[in-house]
Amino acid sequence: MFGGLDQIVSTAIAFAAFGGLIALSVVLARPADRIGMPVVLVLLGLGMLAGSEGLGIPFDDYELASQLGTLALVFILLDGGLNTRRSMLKAGAAPASVLATVGVVGTAAMTALAARLFGLSWPEAIMIGAVVSSTDAAAVFAVLRGSGIHLKQRVKATLELESCVNDPMAVILTTAAIAWFTNQSASVPVLLAIVPIQLAIGAAVGALIGYLTSRGLRRVRLTVTGLYPALTIAAGLVAYGVATLVHGSGFLAVFVAGFVLGNSQIPYRGVFLRVHDALAWLSQISMFLMLGLLVFPSQLLPVALQGMALGLFLAFVGRPL
């Protein structure tokens, strides 16, 4: 009985602590915006301060973090698709495709070379280059929305769309690197051919789910208005799951499903946008706080100089080029 009581108490403490961190994140968002600091850095910093080596909140379940992070990214991308107009997509599709393929490979190569020059071994350098080669969709959306930056429609659409479709190339580069280091056979042409296939499958699944959901929303008459956004949330989850199961890009499927829904004639559009905007912000806050909790500052000290040098290279050389 007392064991069950301990579990209830620990759960209550965890909920209170995480709720307090979310509230503090919201309060600090405005001051951070005034001094030009990205909200992402504030969230990561709060997570680190609250972690095992800070206030003492223990969290090192990487598998759970991966699952929760994927769920959060589904909500973020769904909201991004809902707020993307058809004209924006037309303007940003071509440059985003180039950045998501050629740009990712170029960033990986330059980062690997820089890491090697900073003293890492070739296997370590190549792996780091492959892992950090793609931009993170959650970070891109958070910076564009929370920093007050006003970009031209074409630039904004390019950045958001590229962050949604670059994952397949980064995954393939990482897979190829692992296969190479473990002496497994990995055909580079075959791996590269998978990229357009994954993107095409993801886009097709997302378009189909979005179309079916929009048709359903127009035909179904629900007595409670709040149930309508629940259907679009379900559509995003289904789009990711189905696309991933058939070896497509799940994240692109979610974005496309949201895009189709956002450009369709659906009832209660204002309700949809407000609900998904709030859900996307909650997902961003929760995910970056969680990532901060996973960081052990004491483990960063031995690699701090190399990490900072690589970060600066990536920010001022790798990404811009």
C-alpha cells in the first residue's frame, strides 16, 4: 500500500515540477524576445538547470524521450501545414527540395571535415556530420514564430518546408556511415534512390489523409465544437503512422495532411487554428524542456571547446553555404 502511495506522491511531484517549468517558460518568453534570445535556448537552459545535476529532476529515458519528441513534432508540423497557404508552398517547394538534398549532403561533408580538423577521428567526424546535417523542424518553427523575425513569404516557406523534408537524407547518411564503419555492404546509389521514394510516399499518404479528413469534416455534424479539432489531431497521428509503416517520410506526411486541411473549406476554421497553435506551442515547450533534462552539464566539459567550435562553424559557415 505504501509503495503505491510513494508512486502517487512521486507522480504528483513530477507533474507539479513540469507544470511549473512550463509556466516559467511562458513567463520568460517575453523577456527573451526583447533581448533577441531564441526561446529554444531558454527552454533548453531551464531543462538543464532543472535536471539531475541542477534542481535534481531525474530523467534519462532516451527511448521515452524519442517517442515523446516524435509526438510533439507531429503536432508542430501539423500546425505548420495548417498555416501554410498554397501560394507559399509553390514559392518554396523548389529551393526547399535542393536544400533538403544537396544542402544536407554539403553540410554533412563540411561539418565532418571541420570536426576532423578540430581533433576528432574520421569515424567520429563523419558520424557527427551526418547527424547534424539536417535542420530540426521544431527548432525552425520555434525560432520563426517566437523570435519576431519577419521574413518574406518565399524565404519563410522555404525554411519551414525544408525542415520538414530533410530527415530522409540525414537518416540515409547516418545509416550509410554506420554500415561503412561496421563493414556492412551499403550501396550509396541505392540509398540515395530511397530519398525521393520516401518523400513521394510521405506526400501521397499525407495528401490522401488530409483529403479524406476534410471530406469527413464537411459531412459529419458533431454536437460539440471541440471534437472537430480532435479529428484533425487524429489525422496527423494516422498520417505519420501510415507513412512510416509503408516506408515513407512520416513527418512530411503530417505536414502535407495539415496543408491540405488548411487549404480546404472546413467548418470552424478559427477554432482549428487556435487549438493547433496552442498545442504546437505546448509541444515545443515540452520537447525542449525534456531535451534539456537529458543533458548532464558535467559530461559537456571535456568536449566543450570542440562542441562550441563545431557549433560556430555550423552556424557561420556550414549552414549559410
